[in-house]
Amino acid sequence: MNDLRAERLQVMLSPEELTAVDDFRFKHRMPTRAAAVRELLKFGLAAADVDAAAGVKSSNFGVFGRGPGGHVQGEPDGETNP
């Protein structure tokens, strides 16, 4: 893999998503959030072939489900367990 990183990618994360990235980072002793995100991206691309069909919103690809009030941790359909 080419280590030249000429492109910048800005990603907005919910507090829960950022906590998940940070937990992964510290558990695996990664030096930066960027390194953790690159490693998670590598794992995700190796594990799944995502078909981003026309009309699919980027929010459908979040780590946690979304409820009527925004990001909530819970089931993928947006429902939370009591």
C-alpha cells in the first residue's frame, strides 16, 4: 500500500461513534484517531462489499442506530431497548 496520504477526508461522528473509535484506538494501542480509523476502514473493506445504491443516505451507514431525536445507541432500525 502506498503510504502517500494526499487526500483529506472529513467525517462527522456522533459522540457514541467517536467513543467507539477511541475505545478501539486505546485497546489496540494505536497512536492516533486517524490510524484507528484507517485500520477500521481496512477491516470493513475486507469484511464486506457495501453497495451504496442511488438514493441511500449517508446516515444509513452509521455505526449506531438513529432514532427520531438523532443518534441513539440501539437497534439498527432506530428502536432502543428499555
